[in-house]
Amino acid sequence: MAADIATGSASVPQSEQPGGAPEVAEAPVKGAADPAIMRAAKKSGDDILKSIADLRRQQQELRAMKKQVAKKLKNEEKRRSRLRKRARALTDSDLVALLKMRGDQQTEADAQGVAASASG
């Protein structure tokens, strides 16, 4: 025992150590082994896992949708930029001709609408 004390390998009970509290045996948890509780806990855990899987799938779908929307937005912005660039290159006479064409198209559409309503 003297050799154990010298090497520090001697075991001293908790109650004899300075400031040590006596050991207290833990009481078994009441109902811990109850099969009904275990089934309920497992079912609840399964529901949680299913919920997590559903949320992850939804997150992936939303990320894909976000990616598509960003792609469409970028394409529309490029299209608008190209159109504005072409519009800047138009001369006054080109703009007048364009407005006349639009006016003629509107007049034809109005005439077709009047004819359709008169026959109907």
C-alpha cells in the first residue's frame, strides 16, 4: 500500500476524499422500459424524421425554382438591353414609320372587332 500511495495509484473512496460527497445510487426511472412509451417515442421520432425529409425536399424544390427564376430574369434583362440598344440606333424617320405601322395595325384590329360584334 505504501508503494501505491507513492505512485499515486491508490484508490481512495469518494467519502474519504477531502470535500468529497458520498456516492448516491441512482434510482431507476419509473416507466422507462414501458413498451407503450417506447412505441410512442419511436413514432414521434419517425414523424420528426419524415418532417425533416419533407422540409429538405421542399428546400431543394425551392432552390431549383429560385435558380429558374434568376435565369429567366437574367435573360429578360439581356433582352431588354438588346432592345434598348437597337432602339437607340433608330432614326426619327424610323420611329415615325414604326408609329404609323402600329396605328395601322390598331385600326385593322378595331375594324375586325366591329365586324365581329355586328355579325354576332
